[in-house]
Amino acid sequence: MRKNELILVLDFGGQYNQLIARRVRECSVYAEVHPCTISIDKIRELSPKGIILTGGPESVYKENALTYDRELFNLGVPILGICYGSQLMAHLLGGRVEKADTSEYGHTEVTVEDKSSKLFAEVSKNTVCWMSHTDRITQAPEGFSVTASTANCPVAAMENAARKLYATQFHPEVAHTAEGAKMIRNFVRNICATKGDWQMGAFAKEEAERLKAKIGDGKALCALSGGVDSSVAATLLSKAIGKRLTCVFVDHGLLRKNEGDEVEAVFGKNGIVDVNFIRINAKDRFYAKLKGVTEPEKKRKIIGEEFIRVFEEEAKKIGKVDFLAQGTIYPDVIESGLNKSAVIKSHHNVGGLPDFVDFKEIVEPLRLLFKDEVRAVGRELGLSDALVNRQPFPGPGLGIRIIGEVTEEKVKIVQDADAIYREELEKAGAHKNLGQYFAALTNMRSVGVMGDGRTYDYAVALRAVETGDFMTAKSAYLPWEVLAKVTTRIVNEVKGVNRVFYDCTGKPPGTIEFE
Ligand code: XMP
């Protein structure tokens, strides 16, 4: 049982619930998202320092709308209701919630009416918030005062400070609410009176102890992809059980240039992490399976399945391994369906669980951490910045960055083009605010001229996106000189390419990857 101070996020199906938990953790306080069906006794047992009621897509008046026992408000625990959570608080405590004549959506100016409110300590009187609602509170419950308003929302925030109940119609958790982080911090640290005991150094140490106790003298196997999550999970496990951990790294021949060697340099013989490391060079098997296949989903499936086959074979060879370690992180846990939040695109992570390999137990040392926390743990464990700050890389690898059939020749083209692109962006410092940047190979060939000769070669597409959550993304503005330099280098240095495109599409309507 974790002993940290806890802020409980009660999930009513809103789209920003993960963000709320992240924002709380940014205040060094542990937050957990639970479905709104959790019992009040369970909440008492968890003994949270504060509770946040999330937004949600419903109306409190809708038949079977998600709700909660009003006893919640008598627990004496500070509560912050956000959007639907604020309406629910008003509704359950005798206020009035009505459909607004005009929905408010997007950036909205908000006026803080009560500067003495603890929630708005050090927040400007006139600030900007992010609204997204149709219903609104028209009358605060008895005992509550209105602490903020907007043009269309007379009760943009309300509170009953004596009962430690607070509510905002707007979303303080999203970055568009200019001073939202301050509001969350005011709630978490001041109103809930937390000390801030969620620190990654302590987590790493305690988790290693927990793993040691759990695995005892047993052996564990970890599927290592070279990505941040599995690398940090493996490192944590190696601290806990040393050489009783075996990492299996399947090189499917669809990795970025030199990536296999980079992974081996960290985890292999004489690497910085002391584990048993097995690298399987399975490129030929993957290419053979992918021969002639052009349909994206089919490619994904083949790569995923083949990965599992290889992994399974290795697991059998090692034998008698009781524990399978995975790099599952908290967003995966939340996205796989806590309750009503819409399920986000489910990706086949080829580093994922081969559920037909016979293990006694799965260990997921990072299942409670967000990505930035995983990175912090990695740093605590001594992994290099280059490894810890790696951009996400899809399990199917370059297989989904090559449109159409995957061939060895195409893999080489995309690896070389991608290496040049990354190198130049990094050299120019243009990569700093990018969530992901990579080259892909289109299936288009076109006529060009090089020297005095005609060419008929492939077009490479460059992609760079700004994104925090990878669910939506903006195509990044890159300096033209950098793009020009990358283009010149790619057409000159990568055989088989005579054109370079830059992808200006956002997500939606595009996705980040090409397939
Ligand atoms: P999309 O292309 O859906 O990608 O906009 C969103 C994020 O997910 C990564 N991605 C994957 N990761 N297996 C993975 O492990 C996959 O099949 C997969 N497909 C996409 C992608 O790189 C981006 O970060």
C-alpha cells in the first residue's frame, strides 16, 4: 500500500481527466483517477487529502446521468468540482443548473469576483480560462458564494470555504487556462494542506524495494524495445533483482538507423545497466512475412504477431521464468478503460504482453506513472538524457512509416533520410518544442533530374508535430533554411530519393504516423 498523500480524481467521463491527475502530480502530490462508481467506503479507506470531480459529457438532469452519493460532501475532505463536477456539486447541494442559451467553448475572459478566495490566491482579477459547456450553474447552493464569472456564466466559480467545497465551470487543468496551474496548486497544496511527498527519487527507491520483495529469488523477463518506458522498467528491475533479470530485445529490422546498437550499448555486455541481455536479429523473418503486404493494418498485425513469436521462443529457451515485466504506464492504464471516458485509439504495442506465454505474474513497475515521471525516474536511475528524452517510436517501427510494401531497400532509404532530418533539426535547435519528428517514405515515384540524367525515384515526407498528449497535434512551423538543408542532403546522400515533401497536416484530420 502506497503511503503517499493522495488526491483522488473522480472520473465522470470527461476528456481531460488524465490531465487533471498530471497537473496534481506536477504539484508533487500523488493523484489517482478512479471511476465515479467507486464506493464511498472505498474513498474513506483511501483517505484522500482532497477530491477532484472531473468534467463529463452529460447533463445532471439527464436520466441516469452519472452522479454520486451527496454524503461525499460531508466527508470533510476538500473537494474541487470542475465543469460537470461543478454542476453536479451545485445540483446535489440544492443550487440550480440550467441549459445556457449559448454554449461557451474555447478561450473565455473570466473575472475573479472574490480576491480573498484561496483558490484564486495570486491569480489576476481578469484572466483567461478554457470553457467547454452547454449547461451552467445559475444559482449557487446555500452557503456558497460566487467567486468568478464570465459574460455568459454568472457562476463561473463558487465556493463554500467553511466546508472546503470549491467549483469551477471552466477547466483549470488545460494549458489554455492561463493561470490554471496556479489554481490547481492552490487547491492541492494550500486548501488540501499537502506537503508534496511525491518525489521520483523516493519512488525509484521504494519501487525497487517493492519489486525485490515481490520477485524474491525468482527470475524475470523483460521485453525491451529501446523506448523510454521499457528501458526505465528494465533499469528499475535490474536495481531490484540484478542478474535475475533477462532483457530480450527483438530487432525486427524496422528500427531507426543505429538504434539496435544504441540499445545494445546501454543494456548489452559492458553496458551501463547490468542485466542479462539477449538481442535477436530477426530482420529476415520480419521482411519475409511482410513481403507483398501493403495494407497498413495487416502490416501492423504481422509485425506484432511475429514479435510475439520470437519473444516466445526466447522465453522458452530461458525457461522457468516466473515474472514478465512490462513498461505499461498510467495513460495506458487509464486509456484501457477506467470507466466511461471515451476509449482512445488502441495501439498494438509490440513490446506488449504476449498473453499466451506462460508466466506466473506480470510486473509493471511504472503503471502508476505519467511519461514525464517515467523520464524523471530514468534520470534518477542514471540513464542518459539522450535515452530518457527519446521521442516515442511506434512498436511496428518503420513498418508504418513506409507506405505500401516494406522492403529492405525502402527501410534503408527511410533510415538514412530520417537520420539526416533528425541530425539537422537537432543541430539547428529546431527540435526543442517538437513532440515527434521523423521521415517517412511515400509510395510515390516521380521524375527528376540529377546531373544530366533523368531520375525516377521515391519522395520522402518529413513530419514534425507539436503535441502534448499525442491525441491531437499541430504540424510544426520549421525554419525554411533547415528544411532546405535537409532536402539538399537527403536528395544528395540518400540513393533512390529525388523529392522531399513537408507534411503540413494536423491531427485531426491526419494522424501523426502515416499508417
Ligand atoms: P497516431 O499515428 O495514431 O499516433 O496519431 C499517436 C502516437 O502513437 C504512436 N503510435 C504507436 N505506438 N504502436 C505503438 O506503440 C503502434 O502501433 C502505434 N501507432 C502509433 C505514434 O508514434 C504517436 O506517438
